[in-house]
Amino acid sequence: MRVLVDCRMMCNGFMHGLARSDYMTVKAMARLQPEWEFGCLVCGDVIGDLQRECPNVSTVMTGARPFTLREHFELPKVLSDWNPAVFHATSIAIPCRIPVRYVITVPDLTIYHHPIRFFDKWYFRHILKPVLDKAAIVAVSCQHCVDDVHKTMGVPLEKLLLISQGVDREVYEDFSAEETAELKKKLGLDEHYVLCVSNPKPHKNLPRLLEAWRQFKRECENEEFVSFAGGQKFTGKDLQLVIVSNMQHKLQSWLDELPKLQIVSRVSDRELGFLYQQSEFLVFPSLSEGFGLPVLESLKADRPVCVAGNTSLPEVAGEAGIFFDPYKPEEICRKMLELLRDGELYKKLQSRCQSQLSKFSWENTAQLQIDMYKKAVEM
């Protein structure tokens, strides 16, 4: 069977959440179904490594980037020419006409609920809604999204399929003392820090996190803590907040204003693993998520998570997380302090990291998608 997967989110080569999910899932599907041909719809040469590992993966090039007018004119012809048994639209960046059988994954409805531009809601109602109505199957990544897509977009429950994202189960790389010192210097890391992996889009809620950080520094500068991750003592004055974000320029004003704040951009997978391993814990204040891959990546490093208690995040963090109201900076601050002060709580959450992580894998995600394609062809 020939399946075409929309991988255009990888068009800039930066493996953010959706791009990473597409890459890892195609890789796992190609191994599970070696007799199938998987085409990756991309805007550039970004899957060379994947093609070398998986000979049944091919590149289908297009100049139509996501969310452009061009995709509505160019993609229907690309789809007709390649003529897959199933086309998988892996995001809500889709052409208004799809001339082949297709399934679609709706990562979330964040932009509908938190619009940035005046036409965002129009797009959901007049472009996405008709595409959802005609899709063979609509996949989502958490139970929250099942309920939201059903209620907000009117998709029947029997048409919705829950397929969770996965996580790479290989352990993070061990680093020598020399490598650790070099990476800390390169990334601008202090000895003790709290990590946030995010971007400055409004729904990611970084201003409230930074206000919580301001409160923390004001209230706890001289308080002494013990690193439950490493055992060393440090003070609130020494603790750093490190934000991994690919839009550093949008956070520059905060960098100039707040103490012990570091923004790290464009890190490699190896560096990201290092950041998780060296952190005290992950803080993730998002107002809306369709899944929340950084939560699983932190659990993989045996680091508990301090996350917003809304949308998909309680499902993903499970009993390895502590939760807060993301609209209240004072509560974000209080929960971070709770993890820093309460060693028994920290160790209890830490002991649950691997059991929660075991619920998610790219192989399971891939198998569920393969089953979805088979079902779509039979409909």
C-alpha cells in the first residue's frame, strides 16, 4: 500500500513537537510495514537520514509551505499525481480540496480557542470544518481533544480515533565531567536550574511563568534548598530558569529585566537531552496543549514535572506531575517551591516517571496509525 504523509512541518529542519512526531512515527511505521511505501510530503531535503535507514520511505517535494495560499492550488495536483491509497494530513494546515481518500490528525484546537490573527476562527469554520466532515477518520492525541473536537467542530464520536504521541525510549546519553562543563558553558547554564521547553506564542503562557519567576526571586532569594536531583545545597539566589525556545528575540525584554534567566535557542537532540538531565525539574505553564511532548521527555530523564492542570497535560504527566492553575502566577510560584522544598514529594514523583513513560511509545503510535490507514481503505 502507498501512503502519503504530510511532513511539511519539518520544512525548516527544526524538530519541534509536530515535526518530531511526524519523523518518529514515519520511521516506526516504515519498520513495522516494510512492504508498504511511505511518501513524505516535504518542502525541502530534510529526511535524508530517514531515507537511508528506511528504503521504503521516499520524498515527495512541494513548494507549498503550511498555511499558505499556495497549498490550496498546488497540493491537490501533487496528491493526484502521487495517487496514494491514503493521504494523512498530520496537522490542520490542509488544502480545501483533497482529491484522494484521506485521514487527518487534529493536534489541538488551541488557535481556535486562543486566536492570534483576526481570521483564525474563520479558518477553522470555513477551511478545516469542511475537510473534517469529508475525512474518513479524524485522529487526535488525547481524550481532552476527543471531547473538544467533537464539541467544537461537530465531528461525530464514532469518526474520532485516539492515537497518543510517543517518546523515544532510548536512554539519554551519558556525559563525562569534561563534556558536562563544556556544554554548560556553551548553553550558559548555572549549576542548578529549572527548565521550560516552550515558545513565546500566547497560549504557551510564558509571561505568567516569568511573573511567577519574579515572585520566586523576590520571596526566596536567601532560602536554602537541597537539590533532590544531585544532593548539593544551593540558595534561591543561585537557581536559574532556563527556557528552550526558538524565538529568543521575542523574550529579550524579559532577559534584560529578570535575574537568573537564560534563553537557549536551536538546541540539538543531544543538547536537549543534556538540558533535561541536568535540570531540577520541568515547568510547563501552557494554557492549551494537544499533547505536551516535553513532559514525556522530562520523565525520560527521571525529572518530575510541574505543569498546568488543564487540557491534555494531566493525561500525559499522570502521577509523575504536580499541577497548578496556569492563570495564577502566584500558584505557579508556590508549586515550584513545593517541589524544591519537599524532598519526599520530589522522590515520590520521580519514582513514578518511568511507569508513566511506559504508557507511550512511537511503535504503539505507528501501529495505531497503520491500523487507521487499513480501516480508511476498507471504508
